[in-house]
Amino acid sequence: MLSVQDRAIVKSTVPLLESGGEALITHFYRMMLSEYPEVRPLFNQAHQASGDQPRALANGVLMYARHIDQLDQLGDLVAKIINKHVALQILPEHYPIVGSCLLRAISEVLGDEIATPEVMAAWGAAYGQLADILIGAETSIYDQKEQAPGGWRGARDFIVVAKVDESAEITSFYFEPADKGPILAAEPGQYIGMQLILDGEEIRRNYSLSALANQGQYRISVKRETGGRASNHLHDQLHVGSSIQLFPPSGEFTLTESAKPLVLISGGVGITPTLAMLEAALATKRPVHFIHCARNGSVHAFRDWIDGLAERHPQLKRFYCYDEDDGVSPAAHKVGLLSQEQLGEWLPQQRDLDAYFLGPKGFMAAIKRHLKALGVPEKQSRYEFFGPASSLE
Ligand SMILES: Cc1cc2nc3c(=O)[nH]c(=O)nc-3n(C[C@H](O)[C@H](O)[C@H](O)COP(=O)(O)OP(=O)(O)OC[C@H]3O[C@@H](n4cnc5c(N)ncnc54)[C@H](O)[C@@H]3O)c2cc1C
Ligand code: HEM
């Protein structure tokens, strides 16, 4: 338990963290990744390079410091961190590494004058408290996932049983466990963690489940990224019969049960979790509006599948928007960037609806703004990032 004095010291550093938080965390990462090679595979280099990961962690630490008196108010953020950690198999033994590098970075960046032994002791205690909260929650999820039907702990060997091209750049992979045992159920919207060894180096990635996991199989659908390590490996080297190591599904961007109309909005490969959500929603009576934006028809995945569902399920209305017409593929309902006016026409009349959206950051920022302006209650409008969370404002 943190003393009143420790809490006061930590809170007093909030303005300092606000102005220098990112530099601090960048320094911390550089130190940790060079001195502790064992944690390198856990971190995505691209997220480091873009600064998104240092920024997300800086934001996490800052929020924590700001709410040190009312940790229950961190609710959403803590759940996000825990789910991301679980999907990548962050373990209790990793925490002292992060803790010691973070504290050293604080003292090196601030200098002796500000980072007094008192300040460092308070931050040591504060980090310890946060680490205990996360370790406790993560351990209990690992236990639950191991004990649940079809569950497991750590990496499990899966085999690719099917590989299907869904568009010019998205390919689906169907996995079954090599031991032929049952698999853990996943909530629609959840993602799996994957462990790959490429050129002798381990890397980890997350992929949303793009179908309900109810046939003893998991399906993911991967966009080939230019220069991307995992996605190119999966597209080029993973074939039917190949094996792959998967961590149990995780994630809090999940479809919650409700009778309200459901609106699923995606851009590009952000379509993947909405497909599992769509499948789940069509098993109920709720109306679903499925809105998908793609650069053009050649990169629009799952169009035939969704059109087929719409024919069989009158509760489903679907709308497609392409940046441009490629002149070859079937036409979209609208060409150009999705405007607020167009979105308004495609939403159900009743604005008391549940919206879930995912896509490139600029796309999500626009959708968030449009939904708000169109009268959708903010707390009923949910989104996720295919990388570390950042601000959409
Ligand atoms: C919860 C979650 C769910 C996801 N679901 C999906 C999904 O369903 N489908 C899907 O396709 N993706 C999904 N992703 C994204 C996925 O995890 C990968 O990030 C994506 O496939 C790219 O990985 P990669 O290894 O191919 O690319 P990376 O090697 O990570 O590279 C990505 C980009 O960054 C550039 N880059 C890499 N390293 C550096 C560097 N050091 N400096 C500068 N630039 C660099 C690369 O050239 C490339 O353009 C999801 C991510 C998350 C977090
Ligand atoms: C108190 C300690 C910690 C805090 C406050 C913290 C906070 C965060 C936050 C805010 C994110 C981003 C979540 C998101 O946006 O989805 C994150 C992701 C992550 N964390 Fe932590 N974390 C802590 C400890 C650790 C430890 C001990 C490790 C392992 C060494 C670790 C590894 C990771 C990884 C690999 C990611 C995903 C990175 C990515 O997407 O590139 N974290 N953490």
C-alpha cells in the first residue's frame, strides 16, 4: 500500500510527466531493449519506430499517476493493457525488468536535482503497486484460460488447415490444434497472439479472429503489409499443413449483448473483428447495418460472403464505400471518402444504437466525429486499434 506521502509525490510529478513523459519512455525503451534482449521479441519494432508504443505506455503511466487516489477510475485503460499483455504473454518475471529500466530512465532524464531519493522511492513503490495489480489480473486470466474447456497456457501448436485469398492483399488462414483437442471459445471481436521465428529471431503479433471459433477452428485474415515481417511470412511461407504457435484468444473489444440496432463500420483490414461480430449478431434478431470502406473493389475482402448473408438475413443491411472505382470490380454504393452526411443516411433512424468501428487511424477519427455529430451516444460507440491505442481527438 502506498503511503499518503508517496501518493502526493507521485501526483506532483504528473505535470513533469506530461511535458517530458514521451522522452522519458523513449529513453526507457532504448535502455530496456539493448540491455534485456529476452524482452525484445515481445515488442513490435514498427510500433517502436512510429512512437505509438512509447506514447501508449507514457499515457498509461500518466493516467496512473493522475488517478493514484482513485485507481478504480482507470477501468478501461487497465482492461486494455491487461488484454494486450495477455495476448502477447507478458509474464510476472518481465515486470522487474520494466520497473528497473523505468526507474533508471526517470532518474537519468530528470537528473539528481529532481529525481531525489525520496521521489525515486515513491515511484518505486508506485510502480510496484501498479505491477502487482497487472500481474494479479493477468495471472488470474492465464489460469482461467488454462482451466476453461479447450483452454491452454502459453504457446500451443496449431496446423494450417486452409488458406484462402479474400482480396488482392488479404488472405485467411484456418487453424486447428495439432493435438486435435478442443479449442477455447472466443468472444466475437477477440484476437489471438502468434509467436513466429523468422531468421532465427522470435517475433510476436496479434490477429483478430475473423470468424466465430465454433467449428473447432480459428480463422484469421491477414493483410500483406509492404515491408511487414509477419504478414509477408504468413502470406508467402505459411501453407496448408504448416504449423504455427498460438496464444489463447484475448481482447476487450467484444460484442456486448443488446437488442439495440448494431452498426459495424470498418475500413480495410479493420473488417476482421466485425465479421465475427456480424456472425454472432445474425444469430439474434437485432438489426445490423454493416458499413465497409475500401480503397477499391480489388482490395475489398468478404464482399460475396456478406452479400450472401444479406440475402438470407433481412435484418442485415450492408453498404460499401470505395475511395475510387477500379472500373473492373462490382460497384460500391458510394465512391469517395465516407462523409458524415452519407454515414447519416446509412445509419438506422434510431440513433440509440451500438456502433463498433475499426480501420486506419484517420478513418477512425472521422467516424468517431461523425457518429457523435449524428447523435450516437458516445459510450455506445466503441473502437479498437490494430496497434497501441492512441488519441482519436
Ligand atoms: C489487436 C490487434 C488485432 C489485429 N488484427 C489484425 C488482423 O485481423 N489482420 C491484419 O492484417 N492485421 C491485424 N493486426 C496487425 C498485425 O498485428 C500486424 O501489426 C500487421 O500484420 C503488420 O505486421 P508485420 O509484421 O507484417 O509488419 P511489421 O514488420 O510490424 O511492419 C509494419 C510496417 O512498419 C514498417 N516498419 C517495420 N519496422 C520498422 C522500423 N524499424 N522502422 C520503420 N518502419 C518499420 C514496415 O515496413 C511496415 O510497413 C492486428 C493488431 C492488433 C494489435
Ligand atoms: C506497470 C507496468 C506496465 C504498464 C503501465 C504498461 C502499459 C502498457 C500500455 C498502456 C500498453 C498499450 C496498450 C494498448 O494500447 O493496446 C502496453 C502494451 C504492451 N506492453 Fe505493457 N505495461 C507495463 C508492463 C509491461 C511489461 C512488464 C512488459 C514486458 C516486458 C510489457 C509489454 C508490453 C507489450 C509487448 C505491449 C504491446 C506493444 C505493442 O503493441 O507494440 N508491458 N503496455
